[in-house]
Amino acid sequence: MSTAATLLILLGLFLLGGVYSFWKQKMPKSVIVVLAAGAVMSLAAGLLRL
């Protein structure tokens, strides 16, 4: 596994944790959607680089 792929996957998981935290805090939906999109894109990029 390359370093870039590992970092992208870790970033995606970190952002997913942020999505969960923001969801529990009842943050605005637009912030949650943008954060979730970033998480999905970084996870996808990390998995494609494997």
C-alpha cells in the first residue's frame, strides 16, 4: 500500500468522523453534505490508488 493511498484513506475516515459529529450536533445540512462529499472523494481516491 502506498503512502498517498494510506493518507487519503485516513483523511476520508477522519472526515467521516466529522460528518458523524456534526450530525449529532445538529449542524446545518449543507455543511454535512459538503463534508460527506469530501470524505467520499478522498476515500475513493485512496482506494483507487491501492
